[in-house]
Amino acid sequence: MTGQRDRWAELTGGQAGEEYARRFARLAASGHDVHGEATFCTALLKPGARVLDAGCGTGRIAIRLAELGHHCTGVDVDASMLAVAHREAPAQDWLLGDLARLDTLGLDTDFDLVLAAGNVIPLLAPGTGPAVVGQLAAVLRPGGLLVTGMGLDAAHLPLEEAPVTLAEFDEWCARAGLTLRQRYATWSGDPYSDGGYAVSVHTSAAV
């Protein structure tokens, strides 16, 4: 661990797993599409791709990606969230770990796509963003994709203000050898202009 609590832990005390799962269950029951992120990622992937869900939470996205035929590993620092993921999909790979120390988990380095959805980046421990992006880039195969979704203002975050701008995030990615390929305003692929939420696709250099 980094020794500093991430913003998610500060907000939830690390006990949000069951309530988070109930929230999405209610959304699904009311007819909402709760699989937008998985659909988005699948459109970028070949069948049977290897995906790392970084900050996987209760496993909602990773489980759906597995149902769509991909090989998914989930990592999260919140044990209460991972407990739900283990219960819902016990055969999948779920790892408890800090994204800033991803290299201590023994992961392979040939993932086709690394996903950090659900405001993972803004909710990291302060000051760890560049290190986390570097760790995520390091497990991508050449030409692999880093896909992120994050709020950029208080309306799209459980915070009073956004702790990171897109310019800062793109700089972290560039330092990690990643290049911006596409950016959208939603997981449905709406064009991004200058809104409060961004879905970004960065690619690692191909050999």
C-alpha cells in the first residue's frame, strides 16, 4: 500500500460494497442499461481478449465482459467491494491490491485492455495518479488500450471539486508512453467537447 488512503476510502470507510451492489441492482430492475462500459470496451476488442478491470469494485463490468467471452481479472483495494465480486462470480480472478503497487501482484504484462471506470482516477490517493497510470500502462501489451471514465466537475463526482484535469491526465499518460486515441462524453460514444465527464481511450506504442 501507499500508506495514504484513497479518496474512495475517505468517502466510504471501505464498507460500501453491499450498498453499491444494491444500487446497481435497483438501476437494472428499473430498466437502466448497467452494461454500457462493457459494451463500449467489447467494441474495441477482438473475441477472447484479456482485460484488467482496475478498480473493479463489485465486479459488475468484469463479470459482464466475461459473459461476452473475454478473459477478465479484477483488482480493487476495497475488500468490501471484492467480497461482492467473489460471491457473484467465484470462478473469476479477483485480486486485492493497491493500483499504485500493481507490480507486486504478479500480473502478466500482455493485457489487451486495461479499464479504469467508475471515477477510479479521480478517487485515487492524492499524489498517486502518475504512478498508477504508469502501473496500468506497464501491464498492457504493445498496442494495448487504457480506457478510463471520469468526472471533471462536482456534478459528476462525489467530491466538491475535480482533483485532476484532462490535461493533467493526458500528461500522466504521455509520461507512461500512452497516446490519446479517442475521447467521448459518455460510454455510449457521444462526442466529447467540453463537458463534465470524459471517456478516454489511450493506446500503448506498438512494436
